[in-house]
Amino acid sequence: MIDLHTHSRISDGSESPAVVVELAKAAGCSALALTDHDRFDGLAEARKERMSSTSNWFPGWRFRATGMSARCICWSTSLTNGPPL
């Protein structure tokens, strides 16, 4: 199982980024992406927790362009210090 669209309490989820990773691992997810809304604050915490697991983790973000109703989700395999803007 994979989940490439998760949210932590950094946006509209209920758990910390580390707990999101722990729950995904406990559920048997082999791949996970944290995609909080317009925020990157949780990526470092999720990455740190991911380092202690064998799951594949993809940093991501969900954003909406100003003035548009469409939302986009992006993922990266090499994101380390925030989005490549």
C-alpha cells in the first residue's frame, strides 16, 4: 500500500508529521508522501522519523495558485531544504 497524499497538523491533519509517518508504517505503507497545504514546516520532522524506518518517503506539498480554484500536489525525491522554487 502507498499513500502519496497525507496531511499533518501543520495544515489540516490531526497528528504531527512524525506521527503521520509512524501511523503509515504501522498500517504497512511501503511509500508515503507528506503533502501539507502550502506549508513545508513538517518535512524535516517527517524526514527525521522516516530515517528510522524502511519505508520510502517522498517530501511533497499541496498548493493553490493565487486566483485559481485548481489545486496541485507535487512530490520530490531529493527535496532537502524546502521546495525547488
